[in-house]
Amino acid sequence: MKNPTYSYIKKSIRENLKEKLVDWRKSRAVEKIDKPTDIGRARNLGYKDKKGFVVVRVRIIRGGRKRPRPKKGRRSKRMTVRKTLKMNYRWVAEQRASKKFSNLEVLNSYNIAKDGINYFFEVIMIDKNRPEIKNDKVMNWICSGKNNKRVFRGLTSAGKKSRGLRNKSRELKIRPGIRARGRKGK
């Protein structure tokens, strides 16, 4: 028998994912799972199989995210619907996971799948009150007070990417923040 080629392996992974997507669509939008779907990706982003680490799968509806038009009376200035959300989907997924599990802190996240309606992300979260995390010399930085609610302040990887902080330049007007330098950022 011939060795399976890379394309054959990739095809079988895609078929398994299609079967899983059926169940994921029926499940809740933010759901805690036992272990990561893509273990290699999760480990690259800091996941360890020990107490204190939690993986959450988040489902987000695809499509434009315009603001809804107000139904009650407003000034015309307040009727704006064309302003779009200047956040990427991964950052939105991290924030929704953090709202659901408010005692956990977001470490990182990654994309796992998409279909015609939804995006699916897995968010790696840490319980910083557990002694296993406090005693871990690699991960105990997250226990510091400086890292409280870091996802809502744009301090995760997805948040920094959305804020435009991946590139450095004197011409970019986004440092130290969008609201700094006379609000000229982004």
C-alpha cells in the first residue's frame, strides 16, 4: 500500500471538520470544551494541559457589522449606521468569552473553522487564582494586576493587531494609542 499523501490527509481532516461543524452549529455560542481541537496551534499560543487552563469555543455570525438604525426619535447626527466596528472577529470572540467566564483571563485565541454563516474560534483562558498558575514561573505574569481585563483594553494578540500595533514607524500615528496625538490614529 502506498503512503498517504499530504493532500489525502488534508482532505480527511476537512471531512472530519464538516461533521463537527454540524454539532457546533447546534451548540451554544460560547461553550467550554475539554481540550483544544488543534492541539499544536494551542500549544504554540501558550496552552498547557494542566489545571487553570480552559479552552472555550466561540461561534460568531459572519457578515457586515453595521450599527442598527435607531427606532425612536433622534437627531439626524445620531442616525449613523455606516460606521462599522473597527475590531476583528477574533477580538470580538475573545471579548464574548471573557464576558461569559468573568473569573478567567484571556491568554490568546485562534481560528478553527468557518461556514456560510459562522466563524468558529477557540479562546485559551487562564484561571489566575489557581495555585498552579501562581507557582508557574512562565505563566504567573498574568496574575499581576496590570493584566486585569486585558482583552477589553486591546492587550491580547488579536487586540494589538486590530489596533495596528504590529508595525512600528514614526509616520504611524497610532502610538501610544488611537486617542493620543490629537486623535489622528486609524
